[in-house]
Amino acid sequence: MGKVVVIYSSKYGYTKKYAQWIAEELKGDIFELDNAGQKDLSAYDTIILGSGLYAGRIRGIDFLVKNYEKIKTRKLVIFTCGLADYTKFENINNIYKRLVKVIPAYIMENVKIFYLQGGINYGKLSTKHKIMMGMLKKMITRKGSENLSEENREFLATYGQTLDFSDKSKIRDIIDYCVSG
């Protein structure tokens, strides 16, 4: 496995929690994305980038692209953290389709991606995210109850609540991948 670094961006704390757990388990270094540009990534054998997933975007992809030539021979891992239930194929498939649009193909073929379920605290959302969630609620409500998916029903039932699905046991696949040959 060699030397490991976990680089993360976390707006509401869920990604940070997972990043800390992963770094702890792998006995690796950990840096916030905003501070990672000053680090020599060539010193690491495994580079893990974690970010929340916001409207199909992952903060840090630009950083990965910029540094790719220096790190492409390393074991590269991306983990996303979001509200979606990643045990459901439909959710992972939808997220993967979005990621393919924002991650260049030459990186996609050389990176392992993991999905972790975080949470939401409506009280801590930025104004922009509150507006986005409100718009989503309106769009879903307009569908009519007979046309709602299970995910839509869950969204409406929990709208405005604080939910935390983060679970340390969910990092096991990442840990196993990183320690494997």
C-alpha cells in the first residue's frame, strides 16, 4: 500500500468525517483540498480524493486534472459523499452518469470510485443549497403522489429534517481496495 494521503473537500462535514476515518484506518496523511496544492503528491503511493456530490459535481476534479501527470502512476481513489442511498443500483447508475461527464476519460480509466452516504442538515445549508432543495421539493410535489418514486417519497417525508447516514463501516471497501496489491 505504501504512503497514503486523503485529500478532501467538505461543505457540511460528512465528507470530512469519512476522510478522517479513512486516513486513520490507513495511517495516512490528510489535507483539505484548499491546502493540498502546496503538497508534494509524488511522495504518496495512494492518493484518495473525497468530496461531496452537489448537483453531479465533485469539487477537486480540477485539482486532479492539474496534477494528473505527476500522480497517474499512483493508486488513485475518489469517494463521493451525498444524500442518495448507494445501496440502490438506480442511484449509483445516475451518479456514475454524472461523474463520467465531469471526470475526463483518461482519469476515469485509472481511478477507482466509491460512493458513501452522508447526510443533510437543512439548518446548515447555504442559501444557494436551500433554494435548490426548495426547488427540488416543488418539482417533486408537482408530479402528484401517484407518480412519485420511492426516492421522491423519502425526500418529501424527510424534507427539512436533519439526517445523518454516515457510518464508519461503509469505508471498508475503500480500505480493502487501498491495501490490496
